Amino acid sequence: MGTALPEHTMSLDEAVAMSTELVCRTERETRLLRTMYRKAKVQNRHTCVPHRVAFQWIGEGAAPSSSAGPSTQERMALYAEHARPLATTAASRALAAAGVAASEITHLITISCTGFDAPGVDIHLFDQLGLPNTTQRLHIGFMGCHGAINGLRAARGLAAADPEARILVCAVELCSLHFKSQWDPERMLGNALFADGAAALVVAPGTDGDQAICQLRDTGSCLLEDSREAITWRIGNSGFDMSLSNRVPDLIGDQLKPWLASWLDRRGHSLESITSWAVHPGGPRILASVEETLGFEPAVLATSRAVLNELGNMSSPTVLFILERFLRQPNPQPCLMLGFGPGLVAEVALLE
């Protein structure tokens, strides 16, 4: 594995100060926004551009909520500029950790929901890492916070089909590019939660090799009932628009456990037999809902909460940052990765 973060950071106090100055028109909006940011539990985040750039986006001295900021085209230009080197750093670290030369890579899977660019991150990785021109590409796009699990599912299939496969999987997200500078209660939570980052893995068939850290046993997916608009992620004229319904915790609480317990049972496991839970921290309420419905003690999801607190919600790479922390610990397997995305869909990956 390998991970990478942008150089710029923003503390909770800095994020609140910036957002209130840019967005809030009344004392009531200021109180609501400050409460939202503090409940999000993100004490620090990394961003691809300094936070002062947001003021330039709407114009210095502009009144709060007076501008929607850059166009989607302008934001995509920033995505192309910043996503490529961030992905390259994470992928380089993964290759080094795996002891695999770039020339050995047969397949490349890229994952992102925060930008579109072609030729983009994938071709940049060819050029910067020296991947063979015959490397086969696959992109997992617009799948949201569980995208890395979708990428692992694709890698598992490719590995099963080709015993010589060496697969590089790379997830990169620049969520900060979709900051909303106009007051909208349904959009402010995204401002409070999201951050930028990249993570990569090298996947190969079998279990041989001194550098192998775990085996991907299986993956699963469940579209929750009555959830079609619970999480949405749509393209707008001024960036991508994300909405997170307050129904999401209840949907998880009502439907996750029966499906997940059955899925694990068919693979010879139970909720109790899983050592490590790499649960995507979509937000504190989502983690609390998972904790309550699965009957966990607070310590079980402590790593997920720590990543949210220290790095924010980076969308698809986030579960890989959590997994990386577990894999530093003794005897972390079996480990279950769990994420939620637009639909509402629950995705899992079982590592042994």
C-alpha cells in the first residue's frame, strides 16, 4: 500500500472562520454552520489548494453567499493539475512497498468521483511511473465513498483471470474543489466533512511473495431499500453537488445488520469473528449508526474516528487510509472494509 496527502492543511478553526466569512449572511446561519462543523469532528484536513484561494474564487471583498465560485470547467482544470501528482506519489509508494517494478504492472485501476480528465490520471501514471504501454486500464468513476472497494472487486476479478497479473489500484479525490460558497443547508455538511487524499495498492494472484500483507477473500454489495435519494452526487454548473439525507443513519440501522450477518455467515465468519473493522467515516452519525446496529463497543471504530478527526472524509481513499493503520498492528485479520455510497449502497471487502 501507499498513501499521499496534499501539502496544505486546514484546522477546524480555520475552516469555520473561512466558511462563515464566505457563506454566512446572518447570525443564525453562522451559528448553524459552526455547530455543523464541530459536530462533523474533523479537526484537521489536507487540501490541494490553500484555503485563501477560496476568497479569490468568489472575489476579494464579495458579500457572503454572493457568488457560486468557479465554474465546473475551472474546477476540473484544477483537478487535472493537482490529482495527477498526488496519485503518482501514492502509487510510487505502493510499488516500492510491494517490491514491484512499474515495468511489471499488467493492469491499472484508477478510482475517482471528484473529477474528470482524459487523458488524465491514468496516462499520467504511465508517463511518470514508466508503466508499459501494454498495461490494461480500467476506471471506477463516480461511485462515491465506497469506490475503493469497487476497485478491489475489479482487481480480484482480473487477478483470477490472469495468473501473471500485477495490478496497480489507485484512488485519488480532491473533494475540496467542490466547496460550496453559497448558503444551502443540504450542501454545508459536505463543506464540513470533506478533504483531499490518495491511496494505492498493488494486487496480485495467489498468496506468495514476501511483500504480501493480506488476501482479498471476497467482496459484497447491498442496495438498501427505499434509499434512492439518500446520498446523491451530481454535476452542477459550479462544481459537483453532494447531498446527504438525515435518513442515512436510520437506513443503515434498519437494514445493515441482517444482510451483513448473513453475508459473513456464508463465508464462515460472524460479526464477532472479525478482528478489524475498516468502516468508512462518512460522518459521525453514520459511524454511530453502524456502531449501534452491530452492537460494537466504541473501541471497534476508533481507527475510523481517528482518520476522520485527523484527515477528514477523503471519499474513496479513506477506507484505505484506515486499512493501512490496521495493517501496522499485529494480527489485524480478518478485516472487513465497509463503505456507503450513492444509492444508498453498502459495499464490503473481506481481507484475511
